[in-house]
Amino acid sequence: MIHFNNSYDCKVDAKGRLMLPSGLKNQLLPLLKDGFIIKRSVNGKCLELWPRIEWDVEMVKIKKLNRYVKKNNDFIRIFMAGVKEIEIDNAGRLLIPKKLLPFAAIKKEIALSSAVNYIEIWDKDRYEDEIKIDALDFEAMAEEVMGGDHIDNNADVS
């Protein structure tokens, strides 16, 4: 099970190449041989970088959807739109497909942010706007999301 940590500020060049920060590159090293998936996000105007092993887990969930239900097909179509397999080259760079750059409004300055088992790739200004929240609002959100009885304390954390 993969758990990414940290956020990074980076730049992307005119060709859409992103030089991975050394801390993130070190986390990704064991995953290089399997490759990665990049896609449009479901939860914001950003891109998602999935290690293949985590993507395969997600695909198992998708395959369980009943394809005779129109809403399921519509979801799958939109979820899979723009999905690309990518690799990280020997220099530690990845190429963001040009078709995906406009979706996330990525120009030059970007933010890479952990989404636990994948990495979000944001235009830096858009990311800063997205994470702005009043401290008391975040406290209430944390209590609602994490403070309830719904947390499975027996969940596997390995």
C-alpha cells in the first residue's frame, strides 16, 4: 500500500516536462518499473498521477460497476477521459500530455500535492486558491470528517 507525503512547488517547461523533486523521485523509485497513469481529476481542476499498482486497484472497483446502468457508463466514460500511461525518464522527468494541460490550466508554476495514494498536479495559483480555508472552518471540517464514529479503528494500516 502506497502513502505519499509532502507537497512540492515545481515548474513545467514549454513541452510539458516536469522535473520531479528529489524527495518525490525517491518515493517513486520503487514504482518506476510498473509505470504511471495520469488523468484529469474528478475532484478539482487538477491532474492525478497514479502509480500503476494503485491504478490497478482502482480499476478493479470500476470493473465491478454494472455497465447496463447508464449512469455507470457515463461515469466510466468521464472518469477515463484523457487517461494516459506515462513513464518517468532516466533524468527524473515526466511528460504531461499536452491535451491534459488546459484542463488543469497548467502553464509554468505548479504544485504537486499528496492525495495519499496518488499525486495531484495543480497550477500553483489554482492550488493556493483551493486550499484557502478559515482555521475554524477547517476545524469543523476535520471534526465532521475524522471525528465521528464512522472511523474503522481496526482497519489495516500496513
